[in-house]
Amino acid sequence: MVFLYICLYIFKRLEKKQHIICKIILCMVCAVVFVHGMANDKISSVSRSYYVPDSIMDHIFDSAEKYATQIKEYEAVLYLKGRMKIHKRNRIIKYIPSMFRFEKGINDYIHESISDLHYTAPRIYDRKITAVATTFPGGYSRFFDILDFLQFNIYAPSVMANKILSPLYRKSSIHYYYLLDSVDYRMEGIQYKVRVIPRYRSTQLMEGFFWISSSDWSIRYMDFIGKYDLTSFHLSMQMGEEGESRFLPHLLNLDVIFKFVRNKLEMNYTGWLNFKNIKFMSDEEVLRLQEGDQKYNLSKSYRLTADTTKLIQDRDSFTRIRPLPLSDSEDSLYRAFDKRRTVSVDDTLQKPQTKLKRNLVFMGQLGDALISSYDIDFSKLGNISCSPLINPFLVSYSHRNGWAYRQVFKYNKLFHDGKLLRLIPQVGYNFTKKELYAKLDGEFVYNPKKHGAITLNVGNGNRIYSSVVLDQLKSIPDSTFSFNGLELDYFKDIYLNIAHNVEVVNGLSLWTGLSMHWRKAVHGTPEVAKRVPLKYNSFAPRLRIEWTPGMYYYMNGNRKMNIGSTYPTFVADYECGLKVLPHSGKYHRLELSAEQQIRIRNLHSIAYHVGGGFFSNQREMYFVDYVDFANRNLPQGWNDDIGGAFQMLDGRWYNASRHYVRGNITYETPFLLLYPVSRLLSFIQKERIYAGVLFMPHLNPYLELGYGFGTHVFDFGVFIGNEQGKFTSVGCKFTFELFNR
């Protein structure tokens, strides 16, 4: 009821033209509350006669908490055999990024691999593929990547890389029903078959059963189904029988079904694991792990590295090391593949392509470049990757910026000693503002152990007005302030940043360089020239310090790979303008910020970003162009701005003050408001609450509240802006996230 009163108060304070949107929001809230009450009534009416006794559930939860951190480290040989069947296929399958390439008329494929698997607590999996045999003509699909299922520690609070809540975790039990299906009496003790049923539909919950032994309350066999993104899975695992491997899966069967716009693909996996060097945690090590007291260098956990020169791809060699035999139907897939390949080579040699056929092949390749992600690996030149040129999932809409599109290219060249050359050209267009943006980010890492690198950033920035306007803004009272009545002289911007970066000590990076801007008035008329110079340049040495205490890392050869930290990242960014270039002046800019993403209760997280900045030495004209507090007009992805951003704030405010203080926070959870109506909205993966505050002249303060949800296809959010206690704007943000995660 308190929440509804708050909504009614907001409704009264809004303008008439915003009443319709608020009515819709209030109706949604009331519907959720009503359905939530019905869901609770339904749950209370479920018969408890088949529930698992509390005494057994206490044993299950207690043992799961213990066994979740029981394994310290192990090594294993992993054999995987996957068979794909295409039940339905149309032309749309060609437009899906990161999808296998298929042969025309062929609907049955097989893929095998042998890998070395290394696990180190907590939840660090390193996999090295040593042998491959396949009938796929090429390509890779992340939809059928089994690595997430290998991280299926049923005892842990969450499984599949923190995607699904485990039913064996005590705090997650409020989301499940537990029914006693049957009891089996054996010499080593009683085994209970417990059926698990989600209380409501959700991609963060799974359904199935497990057999558990009363001798030590360990899982002996489990069988679960679930759904995430565009895939449905059915996973069964047989645990090891020996003492050391008793808590680890020995055999697994996995069925993965991918459905999208009348396309249906099915992959059936069989997995076999042979464990060795299993090490268990001592009580002291478990305590140190829970308290986060461990060495920051995790190189031993990531000691497996891929060596493609030793990768076995020869079919005969793979046959000699295959641990499980093929069935006759599986072997026939290889024979049919060899026959097709032989016939294709003979046809190419005997029948030269005509000019028309060559043109059709070229047009087909051109079409693939437009609609497909591609990755080109040149053994000596480097690697080039690009997202599809025609891709609706690079488009976003927001109330502030309207429609926008972005395209990204990537070039990487990794040298044998760990040195790295990276080039990232980007181009984008904002349809609402009719502005084209282009930039190039370059980096050469010459000292990979210390992250020593030389960076280059060049491009055109947002159109901006000069500091001459600030005195005009200052003279306007807050009660009558409005940008609409002001005459703002905008400048086009070309920028160039050259810098050197080095990690002084673990987690502390020092960035030194030069920042240069060339700005030219958009409308270079004599009237504008009377008010401001038509050209203005800037030349500024820049110093940026980033410090993340407790940074975990591992060494990959000579390269230091930072993983993350449980502490926030602190940033200090200072810039000093000098009179070097023509039409330039002096100024000082300083920004301070801290940001962090905190995972709480597994699938729940809080992200925050706080900061402030100011310009000084204000005797000459300059441009209030902050780095941390900036308006971004192109699609950035939903989580690119950690802790959230201001979605409803007018872009003109970003350059309207010599100082600012801001704070943003985002709470993300799979279960908030919509889970009672999950029958209709079972595709929702995350719900988010946003809050932001900004202090600057004429906005003391500006508040922004929002609610959003994320699905495997898109993310959507509704936001309300409040200026000086008055609700002034309501809008939304929409981004396509399909195939981008």
C-alpha cells in the first residue's frame, strides 16, 4: 500500500500530458500486486503430503554448503561427442551471428573433442582442446558451447556460471518445491529420489530430480531441464563411485535445443571425464577462501594454454585415442562427409566455374559479409573481426538521444613474446540528431607484464558550446531557467589523445599523455563571430591514475591478465590546458570517481558510480568537456556505464557547469515484481531498479528513478526525471541484446 501511495503522489505532481504513461505504469503495478496475491494463495493450497521431511532437507542443505567448497583442485581428461540434428531451417538462420555454417541439404552433423580440464577453487575452469574431429564445414556457435554446463557444481549456490539458482542452496529453496518421489534401500545406505519443481516459471530456475545417499548426503545421480536465452537444455549426470571423485560427474548426457523464428536445431552431447590429481580443501583453506584471503596471483589456476600447433585434427589419429566407440549411425556421418568432400574436389577440378557462377559466388560472399559476423585470421598479419554490417541488434532508442546505430571493427595482432597491437575503428550515426560519428582506438602493448602500452584515440566528438555561455546561464534564476530560450553557438569537435600507460604495481595504473581538440563553429556567420571566435583549439597534458586494490590476475606467458577485485576502482583524471596551438587558452580540469559492481546472493548484484569534477582558471574561453560525466549519443550496450547513467537528462546539461557531483546506483535481480506473472513473462531474465542524483547549478538536485527488465532479445527501461522537486520528464530506453551477450 505504501508503494501505491507513492505512485499516486507522483501521478499528482506530473503534467497532464504525462498522465497516460503514469496510468499505464500504475495499472501494471496493481496487476502485479493482484497476481502476486493469487500466486501466494495457490502456493498455500498445494498439498504437503508429498513434501520431503524437514529433517532430510536440513541434511541436504547442510551437506551442500559443505561440499560446495570441498574440491580445491583437479585435473581431468574430457571427451565430448555431440551430434546435431536440424529439424527446421529457413534462410533466417544465415542472419544469426555466431552460428554454424551448414551444408546445403545436410541436416545431420557430428563433432568430437578431447580436452584437458583444470579446475581451481573458487570456480576457475581452464580448458585446453587437444584433439578435434568434426563434419562441420566451418564456423562456431556459442549457442552450443558446453563450457557453461561443465561448470555445473550442483552443490554451489548457483550453476552454469551464475546463471541458474541451485535447488540445493538453502536460501534459494524459497523458489522451489521438494517432493519425495521414491526411496531405494542399498547396502551403503538409503537413497532418496527428490523431485524439484520451480514455484514459478523463470530462466533462473530448473526442474528435475536427484538421487541422494543418506550415508554422506552426496548426490549420486541428477536429471534437470531448464531454459536460458534461446536454448532449452536437458542435463543428466552420473557422479563418480570412487572416494575422491564421489563429488564430481563421471558421465553426462546433454540435450540442447535452439529455437528461433521457425528454426529448430538440436545438439545431443555425451561426455566422459577421467579425473586425476583431485585435491580437497582443509578447514583453514575454506575459511581463507570465504574471507577472500588468498594470493592475488592465480597463474597456477590458469596454467593451461592453447597450442594450436599440437592440436590433433587428423581423423585416424583421433580414432586411436577416442575413449568411447562410435555407433554405426555416427560412423556413417563421417563416411558421408568424406564422400561429399571427395566429390566436391573432383567437380572443382573437372568443371571450371563459368563467369556467371563466379559472379554469383562473389555476390553470396558479399551478402555474408553484410549479414554475418566474421573473423579473419592471418597467420602473419593478425586477426580481424567484425559484427554484421546489416544488423538490427546494433540499434538503440532512448528518450534523450532517439534512434542510433553503431558498427565496430577490430584488428588484433599478438606477437610471440606477448606484445599486442590492437586497432578498433568505429562508426555510428544518430538518426534523430542527424550526426555521423567516427573514431579509431589504437593500442600497442610493448610490455605485457606491466601493461606498458602506447595508446592513440582520434575521432569526432559531440557538438558542444563554449564557456562563454556559462556566465549567461549563471545570470538566469533557477525558477525561470530554460535552454529553449537561449542562443547556443555549437562547435564541431575533432580530438586526438596520445598517451602512455603502465601498471606501476598490481592494480595501480598511471596514464600520461596529451589531449588535443580542434573545434570549429557549426554556423560560421558574422553574427556568431561577434559573440565567440569561430575556431578554438586546445593542447593539454593529461594525467590519469586508476587504482583497484586487491586485483586478482594470472600470467599467460609474458602477459599479465587482470581478472577483477572485490574492491572498488578509484580514478583521478587531471588535464591542464596550455597556449601552444593557435586559438588556444589555459584551463584546468580535475575529475574524481569510484565505481564497483558487487555480487550479492549469487544472481543479485549492485553497481554504483560516484564522482565529481570541476574546471578552474576561468579567465579565457574554453569548453566544459568532461570525461567521466559525458553525453554518449551512440549505442553502448546496457551495462557499459557501470552503476547506470542519466537517461532523461538533457544533453545540454553536460556542458552547462564548471563543477558537478553525481551518483548512480543499479540493483539487478531475477525476482522483483514480475515473477508472479511468470507464465506470461517467463522470458525475463533480469529486473533492475535505477536511481541517480546530480548536483550542479540550476539542478540542486536532479533526481532520476527507473525500472527496467532484460530478456534474451532486448532490454527495456522506464525512467522518471525530477528537477528541483518537480517531475519534469518520463521516457524509456530500448536496446537489442540478442546475440550480443
